[in-house]
Amino acid sequence: MTQEEIKRHRVESILKEIIPEALGTLDDPLLNTLGVTDVVCSKGRSDAKVYLDKSVLSADEQKIILKKLHSLSGYIQNHCKQSEGWFKAPYMTFEFDEQPDKISHLEELFAKIHKEIKGDDEK
């Protein structure tokens, strides 16, 4: 792993901790309880994709939250800069994490395959 990759991973882990703190300072109950599942920074660390947990949210709530976060991204960037003493923070884009759904679907498929294989063995 190169020095640049190490720095990028360090920034990602710091952002993963600081962004929920920034969201917690807001007076919006929808945003206060959001969980950050992952943060992925670009190669130069100028942009960051923030993945959010969507497990208890409806599709309408997700749209509302993304609009609010888009308008509050500057505030969140400033919070990150100030809390870490950075000169600049990455530009953040927010989206909901689809990985848990994909993993769940794959597990269902594997269970189905396993069940079919066991059924064939019994015949």
C-alpha cells in the first residue's frame, strides 16, 4: 500500500466518524439518526462519496433526506474542516448504500441453491 493510499484510507475513516457527529448537531430528526456505512474518497481526496444506511427509511424519506443533505453539504464540510483542523475538506456527495440489499439477495440465492442440491441428493 502506498503512502497516498494510506492517507486516503485515513481520511475516509476520519470522515466516517465525523459526518455522523455533524448530522447530530442538526435540528432535523430525519438527519440526526442517519448512519454512515462507508465513505469512499477519490484518488486526490478532493471528493468523497458518503454511503448512508437506508434500512428503516421509505423511498420518499430517502429522496427528502438526499435533497436536505445536498443543501447542507457545505455545512458538513465546514464541520469536518473545523473539527480536524484541515485546510479543506473533500466535496461530499451522499447516496444510500445498496450493498445490504445485494448481500441479502445473494444469501437468498445461495440458500435456494443449497436447498435444491439437498433435494437432489435425497432422490
